Amino acid sequence: MSDNTAKEETFGMDHEQELNIKQYSRCSSAGSTHTPNSSAHNSDDDDDSGGDARHSTAANSTLSYKERRREAHTQAEQKRRDAIKKGYDSLQELVPRCQPNDSSGYKLSKALILQKSIEYIGYLNQQKVKQEDEGSALQKEVTALRIIKNGYENMLQHQQANPGPEEARLTDEAKFQVFQAILEEMFDTFQHIPMDNFKQLTTGIIPWLEEHCKPHILRNILSRTLQQMAQEAHEKQQQQAMEQETGEGFS
DNA sequence: GACCATGGCATAATCAGCCC
DNA sequence: GGGCTGATTATGCCATGGTC
């Protein structure tokens, strides 16, 4: 592999810079013809003019080499600064809090761009956690509602499979009265659930179910209603008996 | 405060010479 | 031929001083 070929493979720069580098490749082909005793032959330290003719020639070429090398270095440094600046510009475009809020072209300092970018990343992290919590809560609600639904389905199946003896069954009118009493009482509490929007309704319905639809509450309502119905039936029966007695007295 | 030029420094890659 | 070593070079980062 020749010296120039080795340099071309090493650079990986843009074409312009690559040409520039090629131009100041040393004509002495350093690295290929040096001897151990000529170690610092073209180093940066020997730019002073030497005493003999050979050293003087080397100094002249070194001066030219140094200038070209300085130019290349400046160019590379410029490229590096451009890349950094491009990064800051991209950051300012991406982060909403870094964007100027007026048309005056106001530009934040680099320190502010970094600071506000850090704040924005923190904000995004908080939002992520919040959304994960909300998702988890909704998942729990779905699970609870599924359990309740399964419970009611089981109750319904059991009721249909075991309707009970004929004489023990309530009349449709009695069923309606029980059903009506339960619904009226439940509605009294249900209407206090906030329903300004769907979210309020869904988040309020679970606590309501847990507080007002417990089995012992429903049992109490049922018991009260049945007692009331029995009382009414008893009074009705007495009234009919009295009417019957009165009718027989007149006959 | 941003930008630029410059020099210093560290590191990796490459090459030639030397030795086994 | 392959490993080791020293020299050289490219590259990138950082510090400094000057300018706008």
C-alpha cells in the first residue's frame, strides 16, 4: 500500500477537505522512508530555520506544510462548530418551550436551549407516568365491571334453573312492587353521581355500586317492601272480612 | 453571548524497520 | 512470515484570545 493510498483511506472527509489534505501530504513521504534517527524530521517543533542547506530546505517545506495543516485544522474545527450549531438549532425546533413566541426572531442562548430541553424532557416523563397511572386505573375498572357482570349472569342463570315451587312464587304484581321499590331507592342515591361528562359517570359508578348495591342493603329493601306488602294485604283482608260481616247483617 | 482562528493534547491508524 | 516498536499522520475535543 502506498503512502497516498493509506492517507485516502484514513480520512473519510468530504471531497473538498480530502483534496486539501492530499495537497499538503508531505513530499518526503513521511512514515515510509524515515529512519529511527530521523524521528522528528517533519514534526511541528522544527519550524525554525536550520544551519545547513539540507535543514534549510526541510524548514521551508515544513513552513508550507504547517500553513496548510493549519488551514485544514481550521476547516475541520469550523465543520465541528457547524455540527454543534446545527444540533442546537434542531433542538430549538424540536422543543416547544425553546421556540420564539414572537416574530422578532428572538433566539435563546445555548445554555437556555439546554436548560429548557432538560425541563421539557422532565415534563414528558411526568406525562408518561401520569398516563400509565390512568391506564392502570381504567384497567382495574374494567376488571371490576367484568366481575360484577359475571356475578349478575350467574344469579340470572341460577334463578332460571331453580324457579322454586309454584305456590311459593310471587305474583307478577308483587314482583313489580318489589322491583319498583328497589329501583326507587337506588335511584335516590344514583342521581347524586356527577354526570357532567362520561369520565365522571364512569369513575363515579364504581363507588356507587360498592356503597349502595351491597347485598345486605338490597336485602333490607326487599324485606321492608315485603313487610309493607304483607301489612297491606292483611289490612285489605280485614277490610274485606268487615265488609262481608256487614253485608251478612243486612241480609 | 456567539463565532472564529489557533494551538495543544489524546488517540487510533498506518507504515517501515528490526528481531525471532 | 509474523510480532514488536517507534515515527508519523489524521481526527476530534478543549482552551484561549480576539472580534462582533
